[in-house]
Amino acid sequence: MKRLLPILIWTAVAALGGVALGTIAFHRGEHINATWFVLAAACSYLVAYRLYSAFIAAKLLALDNTRATPAERRDDGRDFVPTNKWVLFGHHFAAIAGPGPLVGPTLAAQFGYLPGTLWLIAGAAFAGCVQDFVILFCSIRRDGKTLGEMARDEVSKRGGLIAQLAVLTIMIILLAVVALVVVNALKSSPWATFTLAMTIPIALLLGVYLRYFRPGRVLEASLIGVALVLFVVVAGQWVADSPYLAKVFTLGGVTLAFAIIAYGFAASALPVWLLLAPRDYLSAFIKAGAIFSLAAGILLVRPQVLMPPLTRFVDGSGPVFAGKIFPFCFITIACGAISGFHSLISSGTTPKMIQREGHARFIGYGAMLLESFVGVMAMVAACAMTPGVYFAINSPASIVGATPEAAAATISGWGYPLSARTMTGLAHAVGEQTLLNRAGGAPSLAVGMAQIFSSTIGGERLLSIWYHFAIMFEALFILTVLDAGTRVGRFMIQELGGRVWKPMGRMDWMPGVLLSSALIVGAWGYFLYQGVVDPLGGINSLWPLFGISNQLLAAVALVVATTILLKMGKLKWIWVTLLPMAWLVIITMTASYQKIFSANARIGFLSQANVMASQLVAGKVAAAKIADTHRNIFNLRLDAVVTAVLAVMILVLLVEALAQWYAILSRDKAPVLEETPYVATEWAEGD
Amino acid sequence: MGTPWLRLLGAFHNFWRGLRQWSGDSAYETYLACAERRPEQKPLSAAEFYVEQLNRKYSRPNRCC
């Protein structure tokens, strides 16, 4: 009986999950309730965790709780700190969960709710969680080495360099695209701009408090900070209502872009305790609170999902971004299904804090399941609004028109009824001048979240507060990614520069700090500026580029993992990492090829550049726009080159790895595994 | 007080301890406990440790997309 009960429970969970998945997949006609999404996701995750992650832990990795982890062997109270499993889960989750799982699913909702939701669930279970888990395991067995170091040691020297360059490239694209999301959320919005601007003095205040008055008292400082941030969210309304202040804080895209570039430079070059760290504390607390309230809101309100399962844009003609479901749905939703960036957290910080090898399953596999759940909730929030409103917020003006009337006419013509009055009324209700053409995902998610929150607390009256709370929350932690990423990028440039010229590598040499900060900020700032002035809204070209680079990094991580597992003699189970790796290589290569060479000018960078060039030649471009057109052509060709460079990088790494695999399998050379030797734990069982 | 209350109190205590660890609030205490085991080195002050810790933490990828 005792053995029968768990089997019965798990069968019931699996059956419920199956029914829920079937319901969302085959539902036609009337609207479907969001509860089905929550059930389908939760049951799938539980079954995947119970069965698949247990299988990986036992058969593929053979996790060994008698083996001392780096945290036990090298405990130094600084980096190597044995940490409780639940605390480390929270730590790891806070590090991996960023704006990606919120923005990607929102953009992919243009295909309808189904493709994105299925990819979020299946991608996480079979690819994303596997990557995070296996890389965490590999790094634990190597004293917390980074992905780049493991690539160098286990694949080849060139492999290590490629991994490092890939990380730097994706960092630049990532920072540009998240900055663009912030710009699109803040432009012509005095309320949101004021709120976000005020978080800077708040962070400075906390920085000084934590450095000089109460060193390291993070909790009390964060509490003060969160209270202040909530106050400035409300105060933003007064700013928006004051004719003078509203004017000061109403900024255009280009001004905002330069403000963010200046901010990124300051955060990278200033001492970290002053601005970057206190802002990160604020964002961690607000992020945890907002994600928790979104989950609670969806469960309480149980909204109807108004978006159809599939829209007409599965044919690749979507207004938010162009391209068919394959490969673009899988590129658009990176974080939430599989994100290569996670492999940098799984190697580096978390492995140095883990108490037992056995915890790697809960932390590596489990935290990614939770991130995927955040992605599903973002999908629900985006699909809970009327499709017409969704398309009006997320489509660029060059496709739907710049006025509410034009947008309503175009979008209604697609079969998603929308009246101009709905859009002006909604903008007014959330306290904005306009919600049109705000591609990037943040505003539409904020509208979705605000509608869900306000049906729980406050009703229509609080809709504008909830909207700006959601915008602040997204912008706040996007800026945290931006400043932390810029700083890490600066260190990478200094490290690479130090190889060529020694003084560059010294982290405290001011000219080196300033030069490398300027280089990294200049690099992402250039792409950001290009996105802001892009007539198609920028997200259309930058987000796929970001997706491709993030998925390429995941492919790098899985190549490294597969190589290590082959050396460990795990040929029988190698498909666990090999299949997701192959899938990623296929989607990234297809997407890269289409983004560069597609004859469709909305997809292919080169053909779009050619269309513009022929318009120039034919004299169809107004004299005032000639310089802009030249710049756009250059930018499109640059995007094509960047995509090609990324694709070549992964191909070279793949060839290096294949040579290794061939040597191992044909027994030409004995596999050399760079693992730290076994040391038995001194901790009692069950610690 | 009955056992359920004690249990609740225990759970709250654990949560609080976990929250302090998660946020870094108790990092200095952890460091001091570790430094006691190495008496040959003079431990850093709370402010020194805080700055040193931040510099290390933010020199590698620690926030994701």
C-alpha cells in the first residue's frame, strides 16, 4: 500500500497535466480559462522533475552525496560558502530570472498562445533545465570553473576562446536589446520616466547607508528602499499631472537612449557599492514581490485568454517580428525555455555554494522550471488582453499607422476588431498619452498585469498605478541587468586587453577602467541607438539577434556538457544533452540563414538593405532622408555580419568538439577528464 | 504555548534566517565564523568585508536576462 500511494498520486498528476495540455492544444471556439495554462504547466513540471530529472541525476550524472563539494572543501566565508538548499535555490533563481522570460513570450504571443506555451513547457523540461543542471554538475566537479574555462580544458584552447568571445558578443546584443525595451516603455511617458529616474537617487542613498552607516545591513536598507520606490510610483502621477514637470520628464527615444548610455557608463566606472549593488538589492526584492503577485493574481482572477491558439501570423507575416513559427518562435522565446546565459550562473557562482551534489537537481533543474513558469504567466498576461489591443501596442507605426484611427483600421482589417476609442480610453485609464507602437513587450505585459491586478485590488481606479508599478518593476530589473552586464563586459574587455597589453588587465588602473567602460558602453550603445532610430522599431531586428546569440551560447554549453559526458563514458545516455544541442544548432543555423539571406525584405537583413539601396538609386527617397537611409543600410549589413560571425563561431566550436568526440569514440586517445579528485565528505548524512 | 505554535515559530525563524542569508544580510556573520577558524589572519571589518564582497560579486556574471 505504501508503495502504491505515490504511484497513484503521480499517475493522477500526469493525467491531470495531460488533460490540461490537451485542453489548451485542442480548444477551439469559446475562450479558454487561464487556469488550464497554470494546471498544464504545473503538472508537466512536476512530472518532469519527478521522472526526468531523477533519471538524469541517477543514470547520467550519478550524483554522489558522499563526495565533498567545493563549498565544503574550500569553505572561505567569501565565495565558497556552504548554503542551505532552499536559500541557494532562491539565490540561483534570482540570478537567472531576468526580463527575458517576460518579454520573449509576450512577443511570441503574436503567433497565438499555443506555440509559445508548448515550447516554454517542453523546452524547459527537455533542454533548458537539462543545460542548467548538467553545467552546474560539471562546474561542481571542477571547483566552480566557468563555462569558458571548462570549454578550454575539456574541448580545446580554441574552444575556450570562442566561448569567451561568444559570451562577450551576446552580452553586447543583450544589453542593447534590453535597453531598447526600457526606451520603448519610457518614451513620452513622464510618469514612468520620473519613477525610474528617481530610483537612481534612492539607490545612491542606500549605497551610502550600507557603506558608511550600517555596513552590510541589506534587509533594513532594502526595506527602506522598496518603500521609497513604491512612493515614487505613486508620486509619478503628480508629475504627470503637473504641466511643468510633465514637460521635463517627457522624453523622446533618442534622448532616453543617451540617458541610459550615460547611466551604463557611470554604473560601470563608479564604485560598485555606490550605485550598482544597492540598485540590485532593490530590484531583487521588487522582482520577487512582482512575480509572486502575478502568480497570485492569475490564480485569483482566473482571466479568460482572449488570444486564439494560432493567429494568421503563423505564416511569417507578423507585425511584431517577421518570420514563421519555425525557427522564430524558438528564437524569440529563449529565456523561459532555454537560455545560454544561465550556463554562466550555473558555472561560477552557484557551484561554489552548494552543500551536496544531490542538491544540484533541485537547484539546477528546479529553478529553471520556475523560470519557465514565469514565462507561461507572462504568456497568459499577454494573451488575456483583446488581441486587437495586443497588436496595437506591439506593432511598429510603419506597419499599422501612427494614429489610433489608422492602427484600429489596419488591425481590424486583420480580423482582430479594435476601435480607436478603445486605445485612447485604455491609454487614458493607465495614465499614458498613448500606448501605440510600444514594441518590446514591457508595456503590453504591464497592461496585462495591471488588468489582472486591478481586478483583484482597486478596480479601474487603480489601473494606472498598477500599470506604472509593472513598468517600474520591469524597467528596474532591466536596468540591473544593464549595469551588472556592462560591468562584467568591462572586466571581460580588460581581461582580453590585458593579454595584449599588460596594464589594461589591471582592474584598478583608472585609464583602463574608463577606456574599457567606454568600449563596452559604446558597443551596446551603438546597437541601442540603431534600434531607436530604426523605422521598423528596432525590436524587429534586435530581438531575433539576441535570441540567436543566446541560443548559440546554450549550444556552446551543451557542446561542452556532451564532451564531458562522453569522456565520463556515458555514451548510452548521451542523447540527453546531444538532442537539445542538435535542436539548438538546427534552429539557430536556420534562423541565422534566414535573417541574413531571406529574400523577404522583412526577414532578411541583406534583402532589406538591397531594397533601401535600390530606392536610393531610383531616387525614391526624400532628400532629407538620404543620410538616414544610408545609415539604415549600413546597420542592416552590420547586423548580417554579426549574425554570420556568431554562426561561424558555433560551427568552429562544433568542429573542434566533433574531432574530440571522434578521438574518444574511436579510442585514438584516452579521454582526459579535468575533474577534481574525489574527497569524501566529512558531514553527516542528511546535512 | 502548544506544539503547533512552537512549530510555527520555528518555521518563521527558519524563514527569517533563510531570508537573511538569501539577501546577504548575514554574510558578514558567516565570514566571521569562518575567519575564527583561521586565527593567523586578522579578519576584515564589516565595512571592508562589505565592499570587498561586492567587488567580487559584480566582477562576474551574476544577473541574467
